[in-house]
Amino acid sequence: MNSDYIKKVFGYWQVRILISAWITYAAFYLVRVNMSVAIPGIIAEYGMSKTEIGIVLTALFTTYAIGQFINGQLGDKVDSRYYVTLGLAISAIINLIFGFFSNGIMFAMILLWGLNGIFQSMGWAPTVKTINNWYHPHKRGKASGILGTSYIFGNAVSWAFAGLIVGLAGWRWAFIIPGIVCLFIAVHWFILGRSSPEKVNLPPIEEEGDDGEKASLAYTLKKTLTNKYVWIIGFGLFFLNIVRYGFMDWAVTYMFEIQKATISTAAYKAILFPIAGILGALSAGFISDKFLKTKRAPVAAVMLVLLSIAVWLYPKAPLHNWVMSLALLMAVGFFTFGPHVLMVTAMPMDFGKKKVTSSITGFIDGMGYIGAAITGVLTGWLVDNYNWQAAFDFWLIGAILSAVMMFILWAMLRKK
């Protein structure tokens, strides 16, 4: 095959894989963040406290974090075509069971949502690994920015879809219908996805710094756990996820209780959070590639400072001034997802290279979901025992500490 033909075929497969991966990972959010829209209905029907709901949320985040540490390592050794398909399909089935059979029994809800976290964790790290396999280093910022919009868009669609379903049929169907949809999307990835160019007889992407050693478990663990930059990014994501999941899981309930919106209206308003996040993700990837020669830490640090300001201002907006409230919500989304995409996509690609991308991605994302796990139950407890302002103060602390981590990373890399 001549070089022009290979380039043309390679281009076709890059677009196909990126689009298929984008659709597939967006679908994971249809059967994850649908819970946030269902919360007011569950509370109303069963009289559950926010602390109890927080425990259910924390069950998913805890198992997701554990799963990321494990599946990140496995993702460097198992074909993502099969691994991601299995994760999404079983997550969809768990949502069907949750909608039909949970019936307000705390143990059942915790068990099912915890299991969902395990299979949800089979999606992200292998997907990042796949995109890393298909794109050259100088194009990964753009590719990661695009891929990062998948879960942000999936978040928005999930809220809108679940909001519509809850308004028409009740909260149970917000689990059942997305579950059915995701079964079909899992099949779509199995048919269209390929984990690397070698799977379709194309040459691999050559990468500087490849030491030729096989990606054994000992190798990937060593490369992950001994990398000081990975630890700093992990702690940065730990604190950032306090903000991200504070808003993702509780914004609809806050609007319903404090701003007196209906559940459907609150879900539609909350969509602006991830929509603005898409712009933030694309901007962060573009700026770091185009103007800073793939330097991600400065972009993340500055955006996190601005995020801290937006989180501080949001609860201070007058309740009757919905324009200001929505503008601040969009600012929170923009400055949350910009650095988030850099931390979970571009940075793991930069520091992990091809052999340990999944392992490093899983480790960083796992650290982030420990923060999310704390956020689930602690936010509910703070609102139950104090007020919503206490929850916002908690989220603000997360934003500030995440910014500190990125400034530390920036300083470390400047000395490198």
C-alpha cells in the first residue's frame, strides 16, 4: 500500500473511532446521572432523607473509584472493543432492574447503584487508551477535547431525557428507558469500535520515549505509582470532582427546593451546566495545543481560579434574577469541565504514552471519584443538618484546593 492510501484509510478510521467512542461514552451518562433527576421523586415517594440519598450516590462513586484503579490497569491489556461493550451493556441492565424492582428498599438501592459503579468504570480508561492509540501526540489535545465533550454532552442529554420522562411517566422510567437505549448503543460500539490501528492492519502510531518493554502488570503499576505528576493530577481531580458532582447530583434538587422550579424545569435549566462545559472542554484543549505547546497545567490552574469565583457567587444570586443565576451556572460548567477534560484525557495521554495510558487514566479518575464519593453523602448531610450554603462552601473549598494542585503541577513542570 502506498503512503497516500494509508494516510487516507488512517484518516477514515480516526474519524470513525472518535465518533463511535464519543457516542458510546456519552451513553454511559444516560445510565449514571439520570439518578440526579430522579432524586426529588424518590424522596417524595419514600420519604428518604438527603443523607440516605447521598449514601446511594456514594455507593456508585466508591465502587466506580475502586473499579477505575482496577479497570485502568486491565484496560492496557484487554481489547476495549469487548471491555467497553460489556461495561455499558451490564450498566444498562442494572438500570432496568433499578427502575422495576428497587421499590425504596435502601439495601437494594445501594447494592444496585454500587454494582452500576463497577460496570460504569469499564468505560473511560479503555476509551482514552483507544483514542491515544489512534492519534499522534501533537493532535491529542484536540482529540481529547472532542472526546471530553462526550460525557459532558451525555450529562446534558441524560438530564433532558430523564426530565422529560419523569414529567411524563414518573421517576422509575428515567432508569428503564435509558437502559433500553444503552443496550443498543453497546452493540453499536461492538460493531464499529477497534482498539488500535493494528486491529485493521494499519501501522501503529510511533511514539517518542517508548522503551520497548511489554506492558505487564508490574510495568504499568510502576509507571503509574512512581510518577509524581500523576499523583498531583489525581489530587487535583479529587478536589475538582467535589465541585463537579456537587452540581451534577444536587443542582436539580437545589432548583426544585430553593428556586421552586418543577422537576422538569429544573432539569432543563441544569442542562446549561454541561452545555457550557462543552465549550470549556473544547477551549481548554484548543488553548493548550495552539498557544501553549501542549502545556495543560497553566490552562487548568487559571480556569480553576475562575471556577472558585463562580462557585462563591452562585448561591448569592437573587432568587428572582434567573438570568444571573443561569449565567453563573454556565460559568461554573465552563470552568469545571475545561480543567476536568485536561486532567482525565489530555494529561494522562501526555504522561502515560501509549503503553500505560489506561492505567494512568484509571488511577487519576479513581482518585477523582474518591472525592465524588465523599461529596455524595457529605453534601446530603450538610443540607440535612445545616443548609444549602454549607454545601456550597464545601464545593468552594474543593475548587480552591484543585487550583492549588494545578499551580503546584505548573511549578513542577517549569523546573523540569
